[in-house]
Amino acid sequence: MSASTSLKVRLPTFVFVLEIVMIALYAVFVTYDDNSNAKLQNNETKPMENSMYRDYPYFADVQVMIFLGFGCLLAFFRFYGFSGMVFNFLTATFAIQWAILIQGFFQFYHDGKIHLGVINLLNAEFACAVVLISFGAVLGKTGPVQLLVMALLEIPLFAVTEWAVLKYIRINDAGGSILIHLYACYFGLGATFVLYRPNLNDGHPKETTSYNSDILSVMGTLFLWVFWPSFNSALTFKGDDQHRAVLHTFLGLSSSTITAFALSAMFNKRGKLTMADIQNVTLAGGVTVGASVDMMISPVAAYALGIMGCTACFFGYKFLTPFLAQRLRIQDQCGIHNLHGLTGLISSTAGICAILLATEETYGPSMYQIFSHRAPPEGDPKLLELQQLIPGLKPGLGRTAQEQALFQVAAIFATIAAAAVGGVLTGFVMKLPFMASPSDESCFDDQLFFDVPSDFDIQLDPLHLNSVYNAN
Amino acid sequence: MSASTSLKVRLPTFVFVLEIVMIALYAVFVTYDDNSNAKLQNNETKPMENSMYRDYPYFADVQVMIFLGFGCLLAFFRFYGFSGMVFNFLTATFAIQWAILIQGFFQFYHDGKIHLGVINLLNAEFACAVVLISFGAVLGKTGPVQLLVMALLEIPLFAVTEWAVLKYIRINDAGGSILIHLYACYFGLGATFVLYRPNLNDGHPKETTSYNSDILSVMGTLFLWVFWPSFNSALTFKGDDQHRAVLHTFLGLSSSTITAFALSAMFNKRGKLTMADIQNVTLAGGVTVGASVDMMISPVAAYALGIMGCTACFFGYKFLTPFLAQRLRIQDQCGIHNLHGLTGLISSTAGICAILLATEETYGPSMYQIFSHRAPPEGDPKLLELQQLIPGLKPGLGRTAQEQALFQVAAIFATIAAAAVGGVLTGFVMKLPFMASPSDESCFDDQLFFDVPSDFDIQLDPLHLNSVYNAN
Amino acid sequence: MSASTSLKVRLPTFVFVLEIVMIALYAVFVTYDDNSNAKLQNNETKPMENSMYRDYPYFADVQVMIFLGFGCLLAFFRFYGFSGMVFNFLTATFAIQWAILIQGFFQFYHDGKIHLGVINLLNAEFACAVVLISFGAVLGKTGPVQLLVMALLEIPLFAVTEWAVLKYIRINDAGGSILIHLYACYFGLGATFVLYRPNLNDGHPKETTSYNSDILSVMGTLFLWVFWPSFNSALTFKGDDQHRAVLHTFLGLSSSTITAFALSAMFNKRGKLTMADIQNVTLAGGVTVGASVDMMISPVAAYALGIMGCTACFFGYKFLTPFLAQRLRIQDQCGIHNLHGLTGLISSTAGICAILLATEETYGPSMYQIFSHRAPPEGDPKLLELQQLIPGLKPGLGRTAQEQALFQVAAIFATIAAAAVGGVLTGFVMKLPFMASPSDESCFDDQLFFDVPSDFDIQLDPLHLNSVYNAN
């Protein structure tokens, strides 16, 4: 092992410095929100009035997705299962506690304090998902310090983009296709572009799976699959909107899954199934329904979106990923551009179509709740009229469907640009000399950063000629 | 590999044809239900008024059971883990989207439309469980096209049986012992009877487990175990009925589990535990309490039912499964007749006893809610009296306990007959020549339908004499 | 295999005798509680009024922790994965059904009956967690009969301690740091002290992990991690108290996790990560926030407690566990003294500090709900005053903060003493000759109690020289 990748000093230094920073910031800025503060004596237990009861069940589902779903899915390499699962654990944990602070400043800050409740945790898990998706682009080629640095930089860059888009461009994106999936994807591609390793373009001897790692990875896919409706619906408007988000997500995933099986067999030389397709392409539908997940797109549209997203994702893996690696120096290890980029673009386009097609005839007056920026502005007599039908309707910006569609387009381009630039800059920081970056030979190998059990090298050497003599 | 099992054309053809059919049917027939439709502007968030809030938590639990529980449990073969887990994924996904349509026509169809909400998804997952249980009978001996055909036929056959039994015979079966477990079991046995493979009666060299596959399968058992109370209580009457369903299921599973350990050690030659017993027999109690799960049977009865079901299941595996295979040409691969058939029969009998013993003294007037067919019919003065005690009580059929018991008996026989006939017919379709059925030698072998990683044949050849020379 | 460890007679005898006892006790004593009894016709579905709706979601999360979390975590030994996961399943199941009865007599007994609802199941799962933590001390060195005996004795000893502490000493311990973690830890240490095996002090050749067992164990850690907020908040006062419990648990776990990574790399000779640290030390924060989890300790305090608990736990593994084993004859197999003992002591101390610092200024009048023993006693005019602010406030004991702190100290010592004595006594019973205790050589070996698949001895003999000739 080369001394330059020892974590002995680097990792503790990084962690302890950040813990001191975080203790200082939490101490000065973080307090309880109204529903977690004893002083207000409300003991509020109505589900829709306290994020503990409204959001915690979805938070728990997303926890499983983040830690077990991503964790198992990223453990698909034969000699990199420890790293895939455990670096995911480390990166996710750090990203969430950091996002609570950073998003707190942007979204939950008033009276000089960040007000903390379960809703903050839920938002932070979404920010964490952004980091983990980007992680997929550089999996196997980065060490834990690099990943923590990536989280350290990506969280604030994401939070400011999210804040700017939501505050100034104001979009509809309930499932996060634009802000989560497109941002994460292009950030990850930006970073991996900078971290380009020409020697790995022809593959690496350890870039392979094992029977057990493939099964483990499918389990990760299944954890993501079963709870994806919770993910896509967690931050929607409650009531029928959230209800539709669950239905559309389920249908999109469902059609996407059977399409992935069909395409996998169809384009395999011997007509067999490929586990990588089942691990990744099946999930495309969950992203593709995202931007319009709470709208009245009709169930069949969700079904069709699943098929479209899956198809784009599948051919992306087949043709675009090799092209990006060989022509554009973008080595996208897990193919996040297929699963999050292409699908995100389709989803955003579908969202725009849904916005353009939305009419009061279909939605009734609650159209102005879902498309809140289309609600009449303060003072408009139409607002008072609508408020008689929907008490508590908030004034909007009085945008037309076309205007809202243009803002969505602006948000897509702005997000992609911000993400790509942020990713490139972060990539340069990750490339700095003291980041314990693995050498090309040590990529995809748990031994670099882990004490491994004695059967690890038996795996490496199936004939076992050396294993008993050279125990690790 | 024989060309006749290539999925290259068959699987995509099947999937794409069905996707076109489904897109057409979803487009024409499926719309939102009242609680997922924006136009009604209700934004209903009261848990008992919107299936999003009433049913989604149970739906999420059942999702874990279907995809991770069954998926891991069925991955218990050493060389068939990919197939067990992944065919379960494919079959379940297809079965659910198909069941949404088919059950929709029977149960949620009015004004020319199927009205879609989370409750439909939950019902469809139950129909899917039926298919997956039947799948257990033919595991290892069927390809993915056969399994999709099985789902394609079993879902409508099940849906019509379910509809007929609920509409015309009208039974109490909260946990689905009759409609789910007995139907699934006898359907599966019917199919496997037709698919009989005489050469496999003496076992197959690959019909074996590995250390890792056994552990994986126990994890599947545990996923089913922990969420079974949600499964059995998801469709019960809310309030105390659902509460009892959880309690009884937990107690039944609990006593069943320790009994399974005791019997496993007792009937093992060397007094050791057998993993297959722990993977299967422990779960018997969950089925056995099913038919009476919401009734006032008393906690001790649930406990005793768990022991009885477990004992029947255990001896079924020991004596009945070999007998069925060798004498009756019924090769029941996972022993579904033990875990779902025998236990389902005990459960149905216990349900009948509970019906016969039910009195107003024990249940109070809410007896007519649980046993809704015993409620007085429209116009009966007793109905008005009861409606003063229980506002909103629906008129029933005025059946006596004895009458209801006879209808239960009729339902049991009708269900078993419909299932067996349906299974036999489906078996004939699955046997048609273009179904990519594996040859006897290729059974229980992932290589037939999957690209396998390079360590797969190391598993096949523990001495590794050939593996490095003949890499896959 | 030595005949003396056959389970053929012992295990069935134990199980069947206990099942008869339990059937008798359940028949005579167990009935439904108000919310699961049909006769009361309440059909109560308001979440806060029926433990089905209030507690079942947390119960389901704890189920996953108990059966999958502990089950996978304890399967970390290479040759002891069956035993770790399956003995956990057996012990947990028995412990819960036994605890329902025993705790029922202490906490839910009135009118000659134990009244059963989901709340009893939830309490019983907590008692079960106590047994499973103690199990960690003796893992690998005990057979299933010994473990059942341990559960049989520990449940009543725990229940009486819990009852006495709650009824007579009256403490604040929402997350169970004192009653669950300290009790479980010192009970386990007491038992393992008696079961001391001097020959194992220098290690055992099978006391090792494998690549797959390490990953499986991390999955167990992740299951515990993601649902720990549910565990710590399940039994708190509802509303803002439960909300804070979730927030503090998440923050404590979160800081604990990154600290564990830092310490693991820092104290590893080659600057690598150690899987055992990631499997265990990461979780320390969940215990450390326990005793003050529902108090207004501020988010930063939860964060700091996570770091402190993790640090103590880490150094405990490094220095204290070897010391205990070699000097004090206490072989703590999984290091429960680090993960539950040291952290429990820190947590208890933090709880005392939080009690001493609690003021009406911070908590408002709801201070008397959280610290219910500080509420004015019946008849005190201050009580009436407070009841106008908080309707339904229950009279307390009028304790001062200092008095409450002293009672906490008393409870800590009383709990530790009761646990240690109980553990020692239980250890003597477990050591009796007919308990099927494994010989020193057979420790950490699944073959003793399980029929193992044929690849088990390939694992034992990586060169495979003997495996094909001496198939099991």
C-alpha cells in the first residue's frame, strides 16, 4: 500500500475540524421549530400540523432508501463491496448533517436561528440523495476523503441553486427531476470529467461483479423500488396531490421494470438477461415521472413515461456511456447520466407538457394550488373568488401556462449549468494532492482503505495457490 | 445453451404486446378515484377518509414483503439465486399492473371507468401474492416467459373467483386464508401437475443450497415475518378489528416459530436444526390465523392456531410433499401445499368455528359489522335498533351463524375447485412449445437465462480444476 | 459431534413445556384491551386514542430492528452466520411472547386479566431488545437451549426491575439508557462472567469474519441505524417530546458515525478502516442520547453526546474489552459493555445534567409533563394553576430538580446491581449440565447445531484438499 492513501491523519483531521465547525454552528444557530419546542406547550399531534406526524413516515422510508438502497446498490463490485456500502454510509451521514445546516440557512432561518424539525431532516435527505447520485459517477476511483470533500462542496452549491431556482425562477418539480436528478447528474459528470483516468478507459481487471455482489446490488434496487413512491410524494402538497404522486410513481416504475427486462434480453447476444440492467434500468421510471408526479397527467401517461424513460436509459447505457468515456473524457462509472440525466430531461419535458396542458376544466380551482405560481397575485379580484372556493389559497404570480413553461425551461438550463460548473470546480478540489486519491491500479479494490478478512485474497486468486502462504 | 430457451425474441414480444394492450386499456378505462382527483378539491387528509393516508403505510409494508420478502426467500438455491430473486421481481411487477386493471373491472368500475387510488394498489398486491405463492410450486423449472404467462392467466382467473365468492357466496376471510392462500396453493399444484418432470423426482444435482443462499433466504423469511401483521390487517374493518388482526397475527407467528425450531431439532437424525424448516415452517402461523384474524377468538386461540398450523406444515414437508411428488405427479418445489394449503384448511376450519361461536354477548352489536352478512336485511326492525347503537351499520343478509358457516364451506370447496382447474389449464398453456421451458438438465441453473459473473462456475466446480481455463 | 449437544430432546422438551405453560397462562389471564375489544364498539381510529394507530408504525420499525437489524449484525462470524441470525430469531420470538405475559402482569393487569393491545407488543419488543443485547456478550459460546433459558430468566428479572424502578424510584429515561441498555449490559456481563472459558482468551481459530459476513453485518447496522429514531421515540410523550426524540437520535447517531470512521482510521496501524468499528461504534450515539432524548437539551448537545459516546465506545473496544477478558474473566464477545454500558453511563449522566438544568423558562409549564414527577402533588394550588395552562396535567410528586437527579442516580445503581446479580444467577443456570453448551472447540461453528450446506467445509478448508472427499 502506498503511504499516500493512508487515512490515518487525513480522515480524522477532516472529520474533527468539521465537527468543531459544526458544533460551533449548531450551538449558535440551531434551535427547535415550533412543533419540537416544549415551551409552546402545544403537544400538537394532528398529522398535518406537526412534521413529526406528517413527514416522519416518509422520512423513515427515505432513510431506508439512502442507507440500505444506495448502500447495497453501490456494493455491486466484487472487490469493492465494503467500499461501496461503507463509503455510502459515511458520505450520506456527513451530507445530511451538513445539509441540515446549509439548507437551514436558506430555508428555515428566521429570528437569527435555524428552526429544526423533522421536515428539515427530510429536506436534508433529499440533498444527501443528490450527493449519492453524483457519487455514482466516481465510484471506485475516489477515496473517503475525496467523497467527504465532494459532499462538503456539493451541499452548499446545491442548496444555493435550489434556493435560487425556488425563490427566483419558481418552478413545479415535486419529484425533484430537475433539482435533484439533473443537478446530481451534471454535477457528478463535471467532477468525473476532471478526475478522468485515461488508463481506465479500457476497463480494469477488478471492475467486475461476483455472484453475491450482484444479488446484494439487486436488493439495493428493490429497497429503492419499494419506497420510491414515498420519495416522490414526500414533499408534495398533501391530499389528492400526494395521492397522485404515489400512483404515478408506482405505475412509472412498474412499466419501466418490465420494459427493462424486455430490452435486456432483446439486446443481449445470447438472449439472456444482464444483471446490470436489472439493477439500474428498472428504476428509470421513478425518475421519469418526477417533474409531473403530482399533476393530473392521467395514469396512462405515467405508464407511458416509465416505458420512455426506461428505453432512453437502456440505450444510454449501451451507446452513450461508452461514447462519453472515450470521446468526451467523461467516465460515468454507474451510468448516472442514463438513470438520472436522460430520464431527468424526459421528465422535465413531460412536466412542461403537463403544465401547458393544465386547465381549470381538469383540475378545478385547485389548479392554483398545484401550479401555485399561476394563482392570481395579491389584490386580484380573481384571487378572492378562488379563495371562496379554496379557503387559504395563497396569492401567486399570475403566470400563464406558457410563462410557467418558459420558467421551467430556464430552470432546467440554469440547473444544468450550475451543476456542471460546480462539479468541475469540485473535481479540481478532489484532485488536490493530499486527498488520498487511489492510484489507477488500486481502483475498485477494498484493500486500499480497509482491513479485509482472510478470504478476500482467495477471491482474488481462485486457484488459491498463494492465499494460504500470503495471508493478508 | 439450447437455442429454444433464448429470450431474445420471446420475452420482448410478450412484454411489448402486453404493454400496448395495457396502454390502450389504461388510456380508455383508468382514471383517478375521488381522493386522488384534483377536480374535487377536497385535499382530504383525514386518515380514514383517503386511502392515501389510511392504506399507504400497509401498502408500503406489503411492498417490502412482495419484493424483498418473497425475493430473498425464493433465492435459496445455490445456483438459482439470480433467477429466484429476479423472476420474482419481474413476475410481481407485471402481476400488479395487470391486477390493477383486472380487479379494477370487477371491483372499482363505475361510470365506464376504473377509479384508481392506493386501495387499488393494495388489492393488486394481494392478487400478486397469489401469483407468487403459486410460483413457489414451479420454482426452478420454469422460465420468465412461462411465469409471465402464468401471471397473465392467474390474475383474471383469481379476480373472477374472488369477485364471485365475495359477491355471491359472501364470506368472512380477512386474512385471505381461503381466497389468497388456498387459491394460490391449489392453482400452483394444478400447474405443477401438468408440468410434471419425471426425471426430477429423484432430485437434481443443482437442487441444493449454499451457505450464503441459506442466509439470504432466512432474511426473506424475516422480512415476511416482521410485516405479516400488516398483511393480515391491511384489508380489515378499521378500529378494534384491525387491532385484533395485528395481535392475532403476531401471536400466531410467534408460537409457530418456536414450534418450528422444536420440531426441526426433534425430527432431525442428529438433533440439529434444518435451515429449510426455519425458512418456511416458522411462517405457518401467519396463514393459520388468517380466516379468523379479526374475530374475537381470544389471544390464546391465536397462539394455539400458530402451533397447530406449524405442526401440520412441518409434517406436510416431511411426509406429504414426497408422497405428492412420487404418487400423484405433483412436484411442489417450495412445498406451498404445506405452508399455504394445509394451513389454509386449518385456518378456514378455525374461521368456521369462530363464526359458529360468535355471539352478541362476546361482540356486542358490532358483531353485525364484523359478520356483516349476519346483519338484518333492509327493512328489518332489528336493523333500525342496531343502527341506533352503531350509526351507519349496513344492512346485511340476515344469515344465522350456521348459514354463514355453510357458505364458508361452500366458498372453500368452490375456491379450491376453481383454483385447481385454473391451474391445470394454465399449466397446459405454460407447456406450449414456444414458452422457453428449461430442459431437465438446465433446471435450477441461473446460466440458462442470465449472463453470470466469472465466479459462478467456481461455485459449480469447487476444485477449480476447470474454472480458469473455461471462463464463462 | 458430541452427543451432549444434540437438540433432539432438549429443545423440543423446553419449547413444548413452555408452550403448555403459556397456553395455560394466556387462556386464563390474557384478554383484549379496550381498543382491541369488539364489545366496546368504539371502532376508535383516532391515532392518539388507539395504540393500533398511535404505536403500530413504531412497532413495525422496531420489528425490523429486532429481527433484521440484530439478526444481520450478529451474523458477522464467518462460520457462525446461521447461528447468529437464527438464534436471534428464536430468542427474540420467545422473549417477546414471554414478555407480553410477564410485563402484562406488572403493567397491564387489572380486573384479574392482562389487557392486550399493540402497546403491549411494543413494550415486549423493548424487553426483547434487553435479552438480545445480553446475548451479544455470550455469542458463539452458547447453544439455543441456553439462550432460551437466558430469555426465560432475564425477562422476569428485567420486568420486576423495570416495574420497581418506574413505580418506586420514578425516573426519566425515555430512550431506555438506564433500564434497557445498562440493564442489558450488566446482565450480559454477569452471565458471561460465570460462563468464562479460559481457553478462549487467546482467541479461537473460527473467531473470524468473511467478506460476505462483514457486509451482512453492516446491513444489520444500517437497519438499526435508520430506525433508531423510531426506537428512541416510540415510548415518549407524544407531540413535541416525541419530535425532539427523533431529532436528537438522528443527530447523535450522525455525529457518532463520522467520529467512528475518524477514530477507526486514526488508530489503525496502516491508516485503514476496520469493519468491526463501522458495524458497532457508529451506533454508539443512539444509546448516548437516550436518557435525555425527549428533553430540551438543544440540538448541539445531541450532536456532542454522539461524539462523546462514540469516543468512549471506541476506546472501550480498544482497551477495556481485552482488560475485562484477561483480568476480570469477563469475555464480552460483541463488546456490549462498550456499545451499551459506557454509552449508557454517559447517557445517564447527561440525563441527570439535563434534569438539573431544566427550568420553566426553557420548557414553559410543559416541564411538568416531561418531568412528571416534578409536577405539584394532588391538592397543591400550583397544580390547579398549571392545569389551567395544560388541561389534563397529572399530579406528580413535587420533586425538585435535585431530588429527581438523586433518584436517577439511585436508579442507575439499583439497575446495575439488579442486572449484575441477575446475570450471574442466570449464568449459573445456563452452566448446568443438560444445557447443550458447546465445547470450547465447537464454539463459533454452525456445524454444531445446524445441518450445513456442502460449501460450508470448503470455507473451512480453502485449499479444498479434503472437501470433496469428506462431504458433510
